Amino acid sequence: MGLKKQIEEQREELQQEIRKTRLPRGAQALGIVEQRLGGTRMRVRCLDGKPRICRVPGRLKRRLWIREGDTVLVEPWELSGNEKGDIVFKYSKAQVQWLKQNGHLKEAEEFESF
């Protein structure tokens, strides 16, 4: 009985996580981390077709652990926004699956084919 309850709790947590999935607003773009450059900087291939050097802002530094291949939400800078940006959010595996199912990451699959 205890195992069944744990499984139900895990399912409920997954559903809550999927409901909280953030979508890009305004100038924000989805991206995939290509390479870590050191410190809090990394090279991100954004789905708007522009590679950017992105950083994790100070307020998120200790909360956001990012590796290569992670899907992230990028906020381009106002100045030199085509080359630089901030990583605002990291998507979990369940959220990435949901984004793919709903057609938000179709461009990512096209990029991965190259």
C-alpha cells in the first residue's frame, strides 16, 4: 500500500510540474545548451536561429545547475541581443516532453538533425 501511495504522489508532482511549464513571452526564446564556457557562461543554440553566449544571472546562480544538452529559456539582452542573453529558466525532462508533444520544440528536432 505504501508503494502505491508513493507512485500516486510522484504522478501528482509530475502533473504539477507540467502545469507550471513556462512558455517564451515577447523576445524570449527556447534554446539548447551546446557548450559550457566557464563560470556561469555557456553557448546556447536558440530556436530563433541565433547562437548566443548566455549567462546565469546572479539571483539564479545557486538554484540553476545547467549541463550541456539542457533545454532552457533565454532572455536576449537589449543591447547586442543577437549575440548575448540571460538564461531565465531550465526545463525538466517531463516539461521538455510536454513541449515536444505540443509542438513548441519542433525546430529543435530540425536543428538536431544537422
